[in-house]
Amino acid sequence: MSYHKAATPKFPHILHGGDYNPEQWLNYPDVLSEDIRLMKLANINCVSLGIFAWAHLEPEKDKFSFEWLDKIIDRLYENGIHVILATPSGSRPHWLADEYPEVLRVNEGGQRALYGNRHNHCYTSPAYRERVRIINTKLAERYASHPAVILWHISNEYGGDCHCELCQQVFRDWLKSKYGSLDVLNHAWWSNFWSHTYTSWEQIHSPTGLGESAIHGLDLDWKRFVTHQTIDFMKAEISAVRSVEPSVPVTANLMGIYNYFLDYYALGKELDVVSWDSYPEWHLPNRNFEVARNESLSHDMMRSVKQRSFLLMECTPSTTNWRSISKLKKPGMHELAVMNAIAHGADSALYFQLRQSRGSAEKFHSAVISHTGTENTRVFREVAELGKKLSALSEKIYGSSTDSDVAIIFDTENKWAMDKCQGPRNAGLDYFGIIQSCYDYFWRNGINTDIVDSTYDLSKYRLVIAPMLYMFRAGIQEKLRRFVADGGILVTTAFSGVVNDTDLCFLGEATEEKLSDVTGMWVEETDSLYDGENNSMVWNGKSYWLRELCELVHPTGCEVLAEYDSDFYKGAPAMTVNRFGKGRAYHICSIADTGLYSDLFAEISAELGLEKAIDADIPDNVSASYRNGDGEKLVFLQNYADSSAEIKIRGEYTDMLTGDTLRDVITLPGLSAKIVSEV
């Protein structure tokens, strides 16, 4: 098979397993012995070890205890189970915080955290970095060459910020490097506003409700700095393990679109493979299909970070324990959810957790092995059956590519800027929502879609959608201009191209900075609509509701496709298209319901002849996705309804598990998935 770069070259198979915490059970040798038996019954081939084990690996400063881990890794490997080994920096031992209080974070109010919880360490602290370097190096020296160890799991779910004096000083140094002088910084931040001009670097402090919160450039740069400092800390961790054995790849578990406080596109570029933790809220009343769409979007984002397959590092085999209402997964939903991840580029199904914790915060989070400690549970049986299927499919699926002609730009920095912009709407400006609405048509129709940010090369795509791209950064104007000029189709919406990368508004009417030459128009005013207030437009004989924002634009060369139906701007352009070079640019002057985006993208997709997963009529509540295997198109069909669904197909397909030939109709039971390939 012509793989993309394999995620785990030492063990090139779909991984099935997850988080295992034997350190919680060291006083229960019978439990540890039984776990191996149960893992084999569940068709587990990989476990993640050591994520929160620092206190057991180094119970006292410079007193290391690895013998227990030696035994666990050896026994797992003897039984055919491989290991993803973690660096334990996500949760430090008590002694470390006691001896080095600086490792604990300071909040924006200046309060230093007490010891406890996790993910609350200072990324800048030299003491913390040094202790992490030591433990990581020790782990690498002992285990990097062990045949069981196939991947480094770097820390756990990076996130959050620290406002201590160490971080403040490094932030100022970062700003000096970026801007060079206070004059340049003051202009970029427009700090003459309210007489907030900086006359000394030492005056700069991270944004806080107790101090500076009006300078949007400061807020934006602080978030960029936090991403920079997190990456710098992560790179130091990676360097420690690579200095011993560089051949073992590294990952860090991200959290999809959930955590936009970090720029995952920047962070992911430093990893060998992206992995992420997926916990959608299944079984909301009548919303499985919508939840599946949004989860698929997150999978596509994670795949797009490195433009290759990713790992599903965590999911739950049944229920979480941290939602206000934690529902069980109904029979079939676990397999359906995992297959959705595989369909969108995952090369694993890894769970939190393998054995359920007996006490503390996650004791009621579900696991493959429950408190009963037996294989005689519904969840265990479903996991075991799924493991068997993944093993049978692994050779065809592992490392296969997911090629896309369509890209949607989701830009984390743009989200940061919009959250702070104090613009036409300070509530209800739903950036995630418009991304999901634009994604909907492609997901429903089995058209692979990448989710990228402004820093990515766009030249390989045929259709680029940039909804609500309020902030133009990283030379995006020239990328989009070249993309359209070379024959691409661009779609933009209201509230696009308003500010530059320091959140300063563009000046002038029709300017290239605003991409006016490409769109053939410029925006004079933007009206905000109250919740429940709508305008409307008619396009191709069909009426569409418009909401939230309505731009009043001046055409300078574009064709007007639709006009507003009401208000004082009735008859003004509501949707335009402009030919530029060999391509064209559509602009929707408002925020529309999903139907308008879907109808527009259906027309464009038909014109471009975009490849669909399957030649079929896809019914409601069913999705189709595909990956490109070794000369085979692997099509994933998934039914998110409780009742069965029939898919009318044209041509012949083969069921990848049974080998049966399928003609005319494919029947999917409720909450089920099927993988087929064209005959």
C-alpha cells in the first residue's frame, strides 16, 4: 500500500486499546494479572502508559522507581500488546510543587495555585522544565529501544496560561523580538487610544480584568504568546526523548475544535502525528446526526493539521462522568462513533479508559473493564467485537489517504480576534456555527473536505470557503488572490477582511488589503439583527432567511445574484459573484441558514464534478465518507438513526468484512456502520 507516512512504523496496524493506569493497582497483583487476560479477550493491541504516573516513577526527588513499569511493559509485550509511552508532565508529584512553588500557575488576578488537580503548571518555569527534562530523559534511556514502545505521548491535553512574573518577562521579550521598538508596538496595538501608550517595556502586562483589557492587540498577542510558550515547552519535552532515540515518533493529544485557546495548527506542526480526545454528546434528543456532523468536522480538522491520518487517542466506550447529564451509549453507537473517526482519517480506536478507576474524579467514567472486573458486560462485548473488525480491516485502512478538493478555512487566531472585537454583535456571533453550516453539504454528500487555517497552501484545492474571516493574516490576501486568479472558486461571507493581523481596521474603500479586487465590491456598513430578527433574499427562485449581520456593499465589478427583501436597504446586494482571472469569488453579504450554503455548494460541486464517496442517493441521518486505499476506494456508510435505512446505489460494491456483493440497495440497521468498496 502507498501509505502516507505511517503513524507507528514499528507497529503499522490500526491501534485498538487506550489509557491504562496500572500504578493505581500496584497493591492488587491479581487485578493486574487479570487485566492482561481481559485485554486479549477484547482484542486490545496497544495501551497508553505513564500519563499520570510521575509520583510512582519518581516518588522523591532524584529517587526513581521503574521496576514496576518494567514488569508491566514486558508482560504486555509478551502478550502481543504494544505501548504508547507518555511523558508525565501533565500532573506533577507533590514533592515537586513543595520544593519549587514557582511551578504552580498564577491566574490573571495574581493568585498562585495551590497544589492539586492537573494541567496547572507554568510552562516558563526553569525548575519545572529541568525536572521534566530529567524524568523524560530517564524514561527514554530506559524504554525508547524497547520493542513494545511504538510512540511517545507527550504530556496530556496541553492548555491554559500562567500570569506569573516569569511569564510576564518572557512575554515582554517575545514582544521585543516581534516588534523591535515600542513605537512599532504602540502603533500595531493602537495604544494611543485612551492614553494607554507604553513608554517602557516593563509597563506591559498580560491582559486582565484587573488591569488592561481594552487593547485588542495585547489580548491577541498574549494568546499567540501562550501558544508559542506551550510549543516551546513541548519542544523541550520532545528534545529530551529524541536525544536518546530519535526514531520513535511523537504525538500530543489535542482536543479538536474544543480548545481554541491554543492554535493547534501551529502546535501540530511540531509533532510527527496528531492525536486527539473525542467526547461528543451522543443521544441528545433528535440530534445524533447533527452531533455526528460536528464530530466529523473535528476529525477532518485534526487530519488536516498535518494533511495525513491521525490517531483517535481518547474516546469513551460508553459514558463520560463530567457532563451535567452523562448518557450511556446505546448498543451500536460505540462502533458507529469509532468508524466515523476511521472514516475521516483515524488510524486508531483508543479509549479512556481500559480499567475503571476505583476512586477519585474519574471513578464513574466508563471503561472497557468496569468495576465488575469481568468480560460479561455489554460494553466489553461491543469493544471486543469492534476490535475484531478493526483487526480484519487494518491492512486495507491503516495509513490510507484522504484526498480533498475542498478546503474550509477555520482560523484560530481569527476566532480570538472576533471574540474580543467588540463589534456589531457582542453575543451570538457564531463562528463555529457558520463553519459547521458550510461543512454540512459536503459531509452529507460524501465529499472529502479539509479544515485548514490561513497559513496553509491553498493551491491544491478547487474550492475554498472562508466564512467570517474577520482578520486577514499571514499573507492570506495574496494566497486567495492567486488561488482565484489560477482558476479556483472562493466563497466568503459577511464580516470578512475587516482587520489586519494586529486587529487594526483596514482603511479606504475598495482596497487590495480588503480583497476588493477579487470580490468586486466593498462594504460600507454592517447592520446587526436582534435574535429572532431576520431579513431574506431570493436566489434561483428560492427564498432564504438571513440573520445576525447584513452588510451594505458597493459593487465595483461584481454581478449581483440576490438582493435584500426588507428594511431600509431593501434591493441592495445580498449575494454577489465576481470573475477574477480564471476563477471567481462569491460573497454572501449576511449570515445565512444552512440551506443557502448547501444549495450554493451543490451548484458549485456539480460544476466542478467533485468526487463523492458513493454513487447513491444518501437518505437523511446517513453519512458517506471515503479513504483511498491501495487501489481501492474505501467507503464508510453510517446510519445515525435508531431505525434502519436503505441506500439506493448505482453500480456494485463489496462489503469489506463479509466479501458480499451489494447491488441496488444497501440496508443499514439503526446505529450501525458498513464499509464497502466499488467492484
